[in-house]
Amino acid sequence: MIHLYTAGTGNGRRASVMLEECGLPYQTHKLDLAKGEQKKPEYLAINPVGAIPAIVDEAGPGGAKTTLAQSGAILLYLAEKTGKFLPKDPTKKAEALQWFMQVSTDVAPTSSTIFYMTNVAPDKTPANQKFLESRLLALLQHCDNKLAKSKYLAGDEVTIADLALVPVIDARKALIDQTPGLANLKRWAAEMMARPGVKKGLAAS
């Protein structure tokens, strides 16, 4: 059994989407971030950083209990555990990892910064929000360009790159829908959002 500690954020949903798509049994433990539950001692014993998501896999490598935080690390761990969503061919694997990192280090953080600028930052200036939205759309245009050449981000099969991008697209659906173009990304999004595992994973957090 895998225990998932999560909340309704893009990072949290990324982990639950991957768990659902891998078909792994897991138990969800939802933390109320507004109440600071992620900073309680019992959770800090799991992830000292006090951030979600985190997993505790009771049947980790060699049968040992394994604790892991960070959504990107969790996706890689689950891909290797199950042999799913990470190509065996070295060249295809390298491409999948490239796009996985593009999503994890550029696209997703920009989307998160939009959230903080809109909801948390003490100086919520429209100009800054517009700047960040334009940056996000520029990054998504690169994804759209790639999806004009292949069905998914790293070729003809779904990989961790696609599953990492799903929560961002879900969170920024209104912005994407009102933006002209991005036809390839929108085609991809419609297909990904129709997957049962993606639906369940997005709803789990």
C-alpha cells in the first residue's frame, strides 16, 4: 500500500494522477494547508520541508518502507516501480525526461507563481499577473509546437512528461481556452482529460 499525503494543488494532483494511471493501490491523506497541517510534527516526520505531496510506500525497493517527497521525484519513482510511462529505449527516454523537466522546472513553477501573485503576494499588481500569464503562454506555445509533430510530448505514447503537465492545464484552463491558437495543446488536453486515471487523479486531491 502507498500512502499519499496531499492537498488540492498542482503538485498534489500530479502525484495522484500518476498513482491512478499506474494502477497502484493507495490511500489518500488530505492535509489542510490553510490550517497549517503540513507543519505539524507528525507530518514533518514524513517530510521535514513541510510541503506536499509525499508518499510512504510500504513495499518499496527490496520490500523496505520508502518515504519520498517532491512531485517530480514521486513520478520518476512510480514510473520506475511500475515500468510505465518512461520509455525503455534510451533515446526516447531522454526525450521524455527532457520534456518532463521542461514541465517541472519551467511550466509548472510559472503557473504556481501566478497563483501566489493572484492570491498570496502582498502587492497583487495586474501588470505582474499579466507578465506571468504571458510567460506561461509562451512556454505552452513550445509544448504546442512539439504536439504539432507528435501525439504526445515525447512521441507516440503517454509519458511522465504528459502526466506532469496535466494539472497545469487543468488549473489554467480558462486562460488557455480564451487564448487564440494552441490548437495542438488543446487537442492533447481534451484527450488527456478524458483518461479515467487522469479524471480520478485530479479528483483525488
